[in-house]
Amino acid sequence: MHSFYPVIQTSEPTRVAAVFVELFGFEETFTTDWYVSLRRGEHELAVLDATHATIPPGFRDECRGMLLNMEVDDASSEYERLRSTDLPIRLGLRDEAFGQRHFIVEVPKGILVDVIEEIPPSAEFAAAFA
């Protein structure tokens, strides 16, 4: 396998892609009005017009219930940075016993981004890690 990445289906691909460029540091690698390919280092993401003919009939719907995990070194500083934007914070910054400090923001069209910093898990969860 050479690559594996999510493609977000939405009615506003350029608007959604712009948020990942402006706020999360991605760069556009291919852009049309119906498809935008993004890259940040070795990470890829694409955004596609949900009604485009390349999507099989019966599947031309906008994404719903998508959660993209983005691991960072310092979730607290990212939380402070993103609080000053127009993105709605859907889950405030918190520490989880399973080994995460994280928060969730909503980008346009109802797509959620979970910004995560790994922290030591509780003893209960430590044994679950390989």
C-alpha cells in the first residue's frame, strides 16, 4: 500500500478544505471545484463534492458522524489557539483515564476534529495497551 486517507464528502468541499489549510496547516496538492487533496507532512486528507458522478448512486450524501483524530504535542495550547476562532468547541478540554487529554471542535458541515495529546493512562487502562 502506498497511501490510505479519508475523503470527506460534503456540499462545500472548498470551504471545508480551507479550514484545514488555514487552521491546521495542511497544503493543497490538487484543487478543483469538486475535489481538494490536502497534505501536511506525511498526512493526507481529501474533500469531495458529495454529489460528484464518481460516487456511486445511492451514496451521494454528505458525511455525517465523522470524527477525525488529530494527535498533537500539546492539546492545551491547541485548545487556547482554536478557542479564538469561529470553530465551535463541541467538547471542552479534558483528561481521560484511557490516556488522552483532548477536545473536539466542529469544522463546517458538521465534521468533528478530536485534538488529542497522549497522556499516561490510569492503571485500569494501562494493561489494555499493546
